[in-house]
Amino acid sequence: MNPILTPYISMADMLVETFGKSCEVVLHDLNNPEHSVVYVAGNVTARQVGQNFEHLVKDVMLSDKLNNDYVANYYFEAKGKLIRSSTQLIFDQHHQLVGALCINIDTTPITEQIAYLNEFLPQLNPAKQEEQTAELPLSDMVENLMDKILNGQSPTAMSRDEKIEKIRFMEQKGLFLMKASIDKAAEKLGVNKVTVYSYLDEVRGKR
């Protein structure tokens, strides 16, 4: 585990002791994406050490709600429970994304209480419309975010420094943790993969 993440272990334990059995805290080491979970306090979603971080990609890294390196109060379902979650991204001294701390709160008891109380309230509009929103594949979400970062700029009109800044922002967003992201960035910037790796080396301070 990355030593930068060590202090977050006691923080995870403290949060679970504070919020009780409905709380779970998961610590991720993103230097090992395939087995990013390095510590779990509490048991709400049955997350286990050694699992991956894929769920973070859609809910956090590619979220429009990502602000100041965290996303607060997003919801998902796990094990038949409605989970309210907040995630803090963790960066090293070079502002490279290295980890994430996720707080998961089981809201099922509260929502069941609300549903019970609602039965006693007048139903002004009993007709309910369900909207189904198709989730984009992960690769499409990565491409959409790259398009937002490029903001319509043509690669032929961008200088080398401008392209490096785009790569820097993609790196800060954690996009290069995803498979095939190098190929996609090369396509978007009108360069080859070797050039993208060269830009990444500069961004990461290896040159």
C-alpha cells in the first residue's frame, strides 16, 4: 500500500465508530487499479480487500459533480440497500491521483421509515412515471469527458504546450487509469501513442 494512504486507515475506523453500523469506509490504492481496495472499515456493501475500483470511475472520476477533488452525496444500490456515498480523491505531493476514501451510508432504514409515513399522507398525484436512463459504456464516458476537456478545440490548431496541458488535466482526472485511454487521447489530440506517453512523462515530472 502507498505510504501516503496509511493515515487514512485510522480515519476510516474513526468514521465508522462515529456513524455506527450503517457506515462503511473503503480505502483505495489507485496505483493498483485491478485490486485497489486496501482497507475496509464496517460492512455495508460487502466490499473486500483486493477488489477493484471500477465503480469509482462512473460515480466519481467522470462525475460532473466532482469539485475540489471530492464528490458528496451520490447514491447507488448494493446488496438490496440504497447507499448514500461520498468520495475524497487523494493526491501525492505532485498532485498525482494515488487513492480514494469512500464513505458509504446505508439509508435503507431511513427510506423505509419515510415510505411508511408517506402511507398516511394524501396522494395528490398517484400516477408515477418511471424514466429509464441508459448508462453509457465506460469507454464512451471516458471519450465524453475527453471531449469536454478539449472543449471543441481542433488538434491541428493546438500547440504542443496546449496539448500537454490537456494531458495534464486528463491525468489529474484519473483518465489514464482506464484501459484504452492512451489510444483515445492519441486519437483526440491527433498524435501517436508514443507522443502521449512522452507528454505524460513530462506531466509526471519524469523529464
